[in-house]
Amino acid sequence: MYPPAMEQEPVGMDGRTASHVALVLVLAAAVSRVVPHPWNCTPVIGMALFGGAKFRRTWWAVLVMLASLALGDVVLGFFPYPGMLWVYGTISALVLVGRLLKNRRGLVPPMVAALAGGFVFYLVTNFGVWAAGQLYPRTASGLVACYVAGLPFYGNQVVGDLAFTASLFGLYELAHRYRIRPHALAG
């Protein structure tokens, strides 16, 4: 049995509706950054991949991602911060990876991209912490120490990456498959 706000047959969405659905999902995920959550269990990797895959224009996907990050960082009191270029640059690159998912179907490709993208994010942003030279010496052992210190946070990151990626792509697919009927909600 389907909720009354959905049709049973797959009817798809027009381009404008699809864009609105994608934007609402990204904004909802962005809001989740500012509510209490386990450290590093955030939607940013999923948002970047999803935005890259679902927004028609790459520049719009990057802009939405960077604005979402910046607004969340302002609300959390972290803006600006040392190393933000490493974070924002990596997220922008992951939007481009999301473009590769544009014509892929199913959850496997986005989940593989989330695991790979999250690992790249971990490597790049921890490298940025080490390169700043404020917490770790700029030596090979300092770099290793930096990566080891980041491992406890990486576990939560993987959970967030997978959960939010599955949620964003999955909810979008449901909305695409079963067109929402606003008048049915009014009842």
C-alpha cells in the first residue's frame, strides 16, 4: 500500500520538479550538520556526490555545496578556520566525481563513490592539517601521526558518508518513481 501522496505507477518528474526535489534534499541534509550528531558523521560527502549527480549545471552544484558548507560553518562558529581551503576544495572535487554518477542507476555506484570519496577526503584534509605545521611536525613521522590521530573520526565519517549518500539518492529515486501529489496531502 502506498501513502496517499504518491501514485503507484512510476511516472518520473519533469526537469524543474527534479531540480526542486534535489535542492530540497540537499538543503535538508545541510541543516542536519547543525543539529547534534556524532563527531564527523555528516552529510557533506553525500551532498557533494548527490549535487554533482542531480543538478543540471556543475557550477550550480558547486555553488550550492560551498554555500551550504559556509552557512553551516558560520552557524557552528567555525568560519573561517585554518584548513578550510582543503575541505572546500575536496568537496568541490567530489561534486565533479558526482557528475560521473549522473546516468548511473541503483545505489551501488553512489555507495562506492561515497567510500572512495570519503577516503580521499580523509587523506586530503588530514594532509592539510599536517601541512599547516601547527599540530604535527612536517616530517614523515608527523604525517603518519596525523593520519593515525584521524582514524577514530574516520569511522564516524564512513557511517555518515554511507547513510547520507543512501538517503539522498534513495529518497530522490522514490520521488522520481512516485510523483508526489500535493493536492492529495490536503485531503
